[in-house]
Amino acid sequence: MTLNKVLSLAALVGAVFLAGPVMAESSQAPLKDVHWSFEGPFGHYDQEQLQRGYKVYREVCSSCHAMNQVAFRNLGDPGGPFFDPKYPNSNDNPKVKSIAADYKVSDIDGDSGDVIKRPATSADYFPSPYANSAAAAAANGGAIPPDMSLLVKAREGGAAYIYSVVTGDGTAPPAGATIPPGKYYDPYKSGDMSANFHGDPSKMPVGGLIAMPPPLADNKVAFDDGTKSTINQEARDVAAFMQWAADPKMEERKQTGLAVMIFLVLFSGLLYASYRRIWRDVGH
Amino acid sequence: MSHPSTYEPKTGIERWLDSRLPIVRFSADILSFPTPRNLNYWYTFGGILSFCLVVQIVTGIVLAMHYDPSGTGAFLSVERGIMRDVNYGWLIRGIHANGASMFFVAVYLHILRGIYYGSYKAPREVLWLLGCVIYVLMMATAFMGYVLPWGQMSFWGAKVITNLIGALPLVGKPITTLLWGGFSVDDPTLNRFFSLHYLLPFVIAAVVALHVWALHVPGNNNPTGVNVKSDTDTVAFHPYYTVKDGFAITLFMIMFAVFVFYLPDALGKADNAIPANPLVTPAHIVPEWYLLPFYAILRAIPDKLIGVLALGGSIGMLFALPWIDRSHVKSMRYRPTARMYFFIWIVAVAFLGWCGSQEPDGKLIPGLESFNLIDYPINSVTWLSRFSALYYFGYFVIVFFLGLYEKPLPVPDSLYTPVLKPSAVAAPAE
């Protein structure tokens, strides 16, 4: 058996995947093309970008969006926005501690049994801005702001989708479209405009309606590192932060992957050599 | 074990043990099992599948230590607990979730190899039936495993699939209620799916043991389909096939690792990163890729009950294959006509898989208007599934008649002949 056959077998197996599921038609404008530092097999997070993105989250998004899978200590984990090699245990990281202390979380007082609010510690998870989902819906015209921990993974297109939707939110609606109060037109949101469009059906606008008011604007967040805070910069940074929040182990995963790949390629080479040697005198 | 044992106990302890529990003899006989010398790489998927089963069981046992099978806790225990807080949890889950897909890649190639080389024919019918049982158990296990993270696609997939059973007359409703543990998909459903998802892999392992036993009675088929006639036709399983299978397994692991480390979510659905919500139906409910061809057959048929029966029948055809195919020639190397219909069948299955992932009324040729026939336009995904499903079943009818009327090419005298003189027989197709 030749190596060629092995390779064609591997190619066939690969083709099974490439020919795999294709998602349904979606009415949305093509997502904006963004270059991310975390793309590709050697991708990594840009720590300064994550810090800027965190500031956007803290000052803008967190007033409506929870992030209940992320703990304060995660901010100081390797790959995270405030990782500092001096503090291998991120719970000790003073930056993390001070961020946590700005938040108040619910607890039970051990002596009296009363429900109390206390400053968060680095071991706590980010608290939700609303007491429950009914309160979240009531405060937002019936639409519950989704939890941000996994939002990048929960949307086709990932961080580029977040970036496009956030910057496209509030785009002037095309002629013939009526936008109900409390809603905004967004060409990048995967949706269906047929119920809100009264013009020529062949000119149906792409995109959909979103309940989130346009969240960002130029100079809305003052970045600590002096980066000019344009709306695009803010949106790109918060999308990168959300990518990290959804996939905090990415750097560890890709680094482990490199070692595993090198090992497997060498090991399969050794096995192939053994195979050739063992079968050397055997017709097959 | 069908071949005479060549094991000689050498030490006193081995002799003592051999007359009480000949487990060393058993293992030695497996290692020295005479195996046709002409097995190609398509025959390595048995070893690859054993590897997959072990990987799934080991990673699954670890995941179960950290998993909370409750409606309120399941999603967080996976996405927050395992993926973020458990040491290497992202790796263990990445292997387990992608491992299910890898398992199906291997099992599909293993099944196609069996069909191509006629490995289901006498005296290997029981071996084939056991393989079909394993395949059905795998689909049940994978389906229930997909429900456990309790995301939107988990929940709605469970709802759609369990509702199918409800279409069966008389028994449908009671079985569905029993599966649900109530009157809709809810906490009790998740609990019993978790329990069954833990149980079934061990049932699979037991049937795999029977499958290997049934393999070792007649011995391996081979690419010529010609029976082993003498010792020169075979080599010992070890080291000849341990090294060949080992090499194939490492190649398989490289593909596996690409998904685990670089594309961990590529085979999943974005919707499953949203916690299950019974009040919000996802826009597009689709099963995992390995179930898509059957999903397409189900949707191709307007009547729900007939659709469910067709779905069952499409798998049932595999069980019946040894009795449908009457040809005495096993390998399609010597059956060019059968081979052609077989390759078209693979294309039909691929079409069905693609159709299963699309909206039923999606157009095949964009912009082309066509007329409706049985609920759907001719130019629609549904009609492509209908034609493909027709061929899927038609293939088995063709195979039956080919077995009676086809003129096969001359078959070599021994499986070793083509090895010695490749030009003496028709060029193999693979």
C-alpha cells in the first residue's frame, strides 16, 4: 500500500467534512471584514485590546447585559485582560480585586440570616444587572438582553457578527420600511423584514430589527491607553473582549494543539517506518 | 477462536493458569490470528473504531464527574464548570464532543467498506448484523449525548426526535411519555437521557465483543472476497496489522486533533451556545451532520407516519442486505455494474445529507420558478431529497436483480494471486 493511497484516504475523510452542513439562507448584509489577533492556529489575544474592550463592557454593555459565566478572577487568568505573571493565582491580582470591589453582590449575612449586599471578591461571578429575567424584559420593552458570556459562540459569524451588528445598529431604515417604536433597523442582524416593509417585494431590505438602541458612539468611552475612541474602535475592542469571554482557554488550546500536532506527525512517521520495515519481505 | 491454538505455556504459572482460565492463551491467539495479507487501509477502520469507543468512554466518565443533569444546572455545569473551571475540561469536552463526529466518520467508512467488498455475505451475516446493531446503538447514544449540554439545539432536537416516535400507532404515545418522563421534554427527560447515555456505551462495548468474536470465527474478508485457502494467504495479526492499524490510527488522530484544537465548534451549532428555552423555537432545527440523511428521508415524505417508517426502513435495509444481495461474488472489484450503482448510492446519501441541512423549500437553482407537486416546487430541496431517497431504496432492488443477472469479471483463484501478478486480473477500482 502506497503513501499515496493513505493521503487520498485522508483527503476523502476531509471531504466528508467540507461537504458538510450548510446553514439555511439568512437575510443579512455580508458581515464586515475585521482582522483579529486571535485568528489562525497561532492566534492570541491582544491584552491591551481586551482591557479596552473590558472598559467598554463595564461602562456601556454591563448596564443591561449579564455575563454570568465569567468570574472576576478570570480577568487575571493567562490570556485574560488583566493577567499579570507576578500573580499566578489570579485571585491575588490587585487589579482584579479592585475591579471586583466596585461591584455589589447579594449574599446572606452569616449572623443574622438577612439578605445583604456586599462588595464582590475576585472569586465571585459577574452579577446580573437585573434581579431576574422578568425584570430584564420589563426594563427593555419585552426583549431580554442576552447574557454576554457565550454570545460570540451563539451567533453565526462570531466576533465579526458582534462588531457588525453593534456598528450597524440604528442604520437609517430603507425607504418603505416602517420601524416600530422601541426597535431599530440593523442590516447585519440576521432577521426578516417582510412584516415591516411595504415597498416592492423584490427590493426587500436585508437584515432585521433589534431592540438594543445604538450602544456606541465616538468618544463614548475614554480609553486609558490613549487610543482614539471612535465607534469602530470601541466596537472592535468589545467584540474582542467578548471573544475572550466566550473562549478564555483559546491560547492554552492552540498552544497545546501545536505540541500535539508535532508529536503526532513525528509518531506517525515512526509508525510508517516500522510498517515499511515489518512488511518489507511480505507481498501484499 | 477458529484457528488452532499455537500457544505453548512456558512457565509453571502459565501452565497452572492455562488449565484453569486460559486467558493468556486467549490473548496470544488473538495476536497470532491468521489475517489475509492483502487487507488495504479501508480495513483499518475496525481498529480506529475501537480507539474511538475507548476515547469516548474514558472522556465521558470524566465529564460525568463534573456534569449536573438538571434543567437549571446542566448548561452552566458544561459551559461554566467544564469549559472554564475544570482543569483541562475544555480539552476533555472537546475530545468527547468532536469524538462523536469522528466516531461516525469512521463507522460510515467502515460500513461502506463492508458493502463494497461484500463483507456481509456468508459466512459473515451475523458479524454484519451485530455491526448494524452497534450502528443503531451509536445513533441512540450520540443523540442522547447531544441533549445533555441542554442548549437550544439539544432541547429542540430532543423534542423533534422524540415526537417522531409519537407518530407510531398505539405504542407511539405511551413510549414518548415514558421517554419524556412526563408530557413534554423537561428535567425528567434530561435525567433519563443522562442515565441511558452512560449505559449504552457499555452495551456497545459488549456488542463490539460479540462483533469481534463473530469476526474471529470465519476470519476477515479481504479486498478480493476470495476465501483464505492456505497459510501463505495469511500473516499473523501481530505485528503485521498492529503496526498497520497503529499507523492508520495516528493519521486519524491528526485529523481528530485539528478539530479538537483548532476547530472545536466547527461541527456544532451556534444555537447550542444558548441555554435551552421551551418558549423560544430556533429558526432552523437540524440534527448533527451524521443523522442528516435520515432526517432528509423523513422530511421528504408528506405523511408523518410513513416518513417515520421510511426512516426506520432506510436503516432496516442495511440489516436485510445479506439476504437481498444474491451474488456469489463478494468484492465489487469484480462486479463493475454493481460498483457503478454503489457509487451513485454514495452520491445519493451525500445529497440526502445536504438536503437534511437545508430548508425544505430552499431552491436548488436560484431564481428559477417551477410548479408545485405534492406540496413543494420541483425546484426545491424537498424534491432532491425525494429523488435521492427513491434511489436510496431503489439501490437495494437493483442489488437484488444484479445478483441474479449480472455477469461478474473473473475472480482470482486465491487472494494472493493479484498480489503476485497484478496484471492477471482486472484493475481494482479503489
